[in-house]
Amino acid sequence: MTAVLPSRPAERPTGGRLIDQFEYGLDAPICLTWELTYACNLACVHCLSSSGRRDPRELSTAEAEAVIDELQRMQVFYVNVGGGEPTVRPDFWHLLDYAIGHDVGVKFSTNGVKLDKARAAQLARTDYVDVQISLDGATAEVNDRVRGTGSFATATKALENLAEAGMKDFKVSVVVTRENAGQLDEFKALTDSYGAQLRITRLRPSGRGADVWEQLHPTMAQQKDLYSWLLANGDNVLTGDSFFHLSAFGEALPGLNLCGAGRVVCLIDPVGDVYACPFAIHENFLAGNVRSPGGFQQVWQNSELFADLRNPQTGGACTKCQHFDSCRGGCMAAKFFTGLPLDGPDPECVQGYGESALAARDTELVTPRSHLDHSHTGPVRGQPTLLGMPAIPPAKICDESPLAGLQLG
Amino acid sequence: MFDPELPWQRARSVALRPEPFGALVYHFGTRKLSFLKSKTLVRVVETLADHPTATAALLAFEVPEPQRASYVKALADLARSQMIERRSA
Ligand code: SF4
Ligand code: SF4
């Protein structure tokens, strides 16, 4: 089954702007995310891949090596490795070396759980590896509410280890939420204090993110402030070009202002499934599997879904908007998981059309859900408290202390 | 500064990946990406090392005079981002 996509012309033009070329797709992706495992020690409330438990069908070491060989042949010069928590895979460090040895550089995202002093020193010695530590609050209070108790301490310990080891160019990666949007300067200061670089990206209603998006996505006022902040600080802050929908406030933000899904972007998930984008883990955006004949290359170059995505959008409400050239109608995944049409405005459209589109949704509408959920089923140590759940409730009051909860005196 | 009258070559840590519109350029050292927006420019960059000067490479591919300036500018940009480097004659 494929998504219902806007109608588009099929001929690639010669010459012209790069962005117009990108809309017709490339022979290999530029921004390939590879999630090595759905297993994770944390249970962040907004996890885009609903990670937690390992999938038993996970690619084996040999299969992962074969994917790397293929990426080398296709000249995919680097991959963004994530998860789940990629470093909990026992062969993570081997695969890292294997990729680098095959001209595939690695940028990996981690919550820092395995980055002790020895690993930090190892990374500092390795070329072609980039590390991003995820942090969603500049203070433990804000961070731990969404990522879980103790996760701020784990992340900052990892940052300390990397700084001490002399690691160059490591990143602090922040998903901007309603709760941390006011902390941008603090994030910058924190990042600078480790000699690291700040990377901020957009919260999408993907995976468990769908459950908290209403509550956590930045308000319109925060989006406006974020836009001004990016214009002022953009040169020193990475964004993965994820805020291009903000360009409709006025001046276009630097970077690639388009939805790259299936065109220059894609995801290989832990079981080898290939999706149009890491934020689009849903059957409608599933293009194939690396285990099938022809492997990843066959999926990237010949899948029907990707062929459908590789055209410029010509119809729909957004194409009539004066900001369409810089905003491009925003993020496909954000529209899809909020139940909005793919050729209409982004739910966070800064001109306000998203809000009205959300309000006009059928009250009966059930927003699409991913068919996959690897969330932990039981309580997790340090579970986030955003949803009002206490961190690991004792089964009975007296399991913790026979006197706990008793009002004495 | 980029001088088209000097010998140049694709930098040693740079790889070109052919694409329908030209090529993607990747520098393994700086980890920067760039793009060559025409197939002729791709051929020029690939063969810089075979010509005594960058201008000679442009002539070899019969880049017409009116377009020459934009090719020189593209090469100058590539030199600035270390995608091409000076060759010792
Ligand atoms: S779906 Fe959204 S996150 Fe994915 S490539 Fe498009 S704009 Fe980016
Ligand atoms: S209407 Fe569409 S193109 Fe215009 S600003 Fe909103 S999302 Fe962007």
C-alpha cells in the first residue's frame, strides 16, 4: 500500500536550482539514517521510533556488514546511526570500525549510557566518527521529565568524558519542545562549556511523539522566537535543516528547504525495513527491505513508493501560498501523523493554516498509528514523569518501606 | 586564491558520486558535501590532473567563452572548500 500523494509531473529538468533537482531524487541518499536496534535503556516520552525492546528479527552482524558493503558501493559517504540506543548492541563498536574501514563515515546519536572514559578516548582517536548526545532540557528538571530520571546526569557525564578525551566536534542534540524552547541560550552555554556544538531539531508527532505532540510541540509564540533565534545564531547551530517550515515567517532559513523523504532522505530500521524518512515509520511509507533480492540499492532506486515521492508538488492548498517556495508545505510526517492531507499545510504552519486545519478535522478521525511499537511494556528505571506517571511505582506501599505513605503523628 | 592558470587536481581525500544532474562531492577530511551542477563540470574536475592548467581543462571540454566565467567561479568555490587542490606541476 502506498500513501495518497499529491499529483506531480514526472520529467526531471536539466540545470536549475539544486533543490529542484533534489525533488526528483538522487541515485543514493544523502541523509541516510540507520537505526541499529529498537532496544533502549530509556523510555523517552517522545521517542520517534517507539523504542524500548529489542526486535528478535534485528539484522545480524553479518547482515549489517553486508549493508555497509552496499553503502560503500553506492558511495553513501556517511550514515546517521541511531536507534533505540545503538551502543547497547554488543557489536556496535565492531560495526563502527567496519563502516569507517569501508569509507562510510558514522554520525551516531546516543543517550550516553556507554560513553565511559575508555570509549570516549577510543572515539577521540577515530577519524570519520561524529557523536551526538541527546539532551532535551538544559537542566535536569526539564530534561528528565521527558527522557527519564538520571538521563541528564548520564548525558552530561558522557559530554564530560568526551571533552576530557579531547574529542573534536561532538554535538549536543536537542529536540525543541514547549518545555525547553525558552532554554536555547542555556543550551548554547552548556554546549560551549564542553567545547561541543549545538544541534536543535524539530519535534514530530512520530512514534510515541504522537502521544505527547499536543502537549509538547512549541506554541506559535515560541516558534516565532525560535525563528528569530535561528536567524541570529544560525551560523553556530546545526538544525538538520529541520525547521524549514519557519521560513514562512519571512526570510528563508539557510539550508535545504524541502522535505527530503524518499528523495535524499531515508531510514533503514533495525530489521532492515526501508522507510522514506526516520519520522515516517508507518506501512504507508515502507518501501522495501534490505534483505530482499537487490538489497538496499534496489529499494532506493526502484521502489514504487520512492518513485511516487520523487516529483515536485504541484497541487494542493500550499502551492497557492506566497511562502510555498521557502516553506514547501512543511513536514510530510507531521501532517500524516496528525491526520492532515499531505498536500495541505503543516500542522505547525506559521501562517496559522495548520491550526485551522487541525480544528477542522473530523471529530471521528482516528490519526494513523504505526504498526510497530517496541515500547517497554513494564515500568522502566527512572521512567519519565511528563505523563504524570511516577518513576517505578512500588507494587505495594510496603515494598518500599513498611512505613511509606503512612501519615504518622 | 584560485588561479586557473596553475595546475590543479581533485583533492586526494575527495570522492565524486555521479548523479543525474552532475555529481555529489564529498571531502572525507572536512566531511563537507558539495555538488557539481553539470556533467561537463564533473568531467572538468575529474580530468584537472591531466591538464597543465585549469583553463586547459576547460578548453578541452570546449566550454564556450560566455560560460567560462561561471565555470571558473565554480572551480574557485571548490578550491575554497578544499575539494580541489594545487598540484605541483
Ligand atoms: S517527512 Fe518531515 S522529517 Fe521526514 S524528510 Fe520530510 S520534512 Fe523531513
Ligand atoms: S500554507 Fe503551506 S506553504 Fe504556506 S506557510 Fe503554511 S505550510 Fe507553508
